[in-house]
Amino acid sequence: MDDAAMVGLMGRVTGTIGPGFVGEVIVRVRGGAEHFLAYPASGTDRIERGTVVMVVEYLPPRTVYVQAAYDS
């Protein structure tokens, strides 16, 4: 999948994302849903499990940087 196609996709956090540790998100892509390793786009945010996020950067093959899609 090309980088531009991933950026802007929405997903849901399945493993808490935060500074100092790797989280996980599930994103609907390629006609299904796939899990990706995830880091916070800001580098300092903590994003809890269940939060809807948007992909802001994609590093093939399975890593994304995300931010919360909606303000809390």
C-alpha cells in the first residue's frame, strides 16, 4: 500500500499508545481490517484503548503515527 493511501485513514486503538512504548491500532484497509504498531504523532500524547484515531504518517510495512480524531 502506498504511503499516501494510508494517511488520513481512521482506526481504533487496541493497545494504549504513549511515549516510551509502542501501541497498536486496527485500521480498515485493503477491503479488511489490519493491525499496525502505533506511536503518537506528537510524541508526548497518551492515547487510550478504544480511542478513534487518524493516521498522519505511515512507515511500511506495519507502523503508523496517529493522533486522536476527535477532541476529548
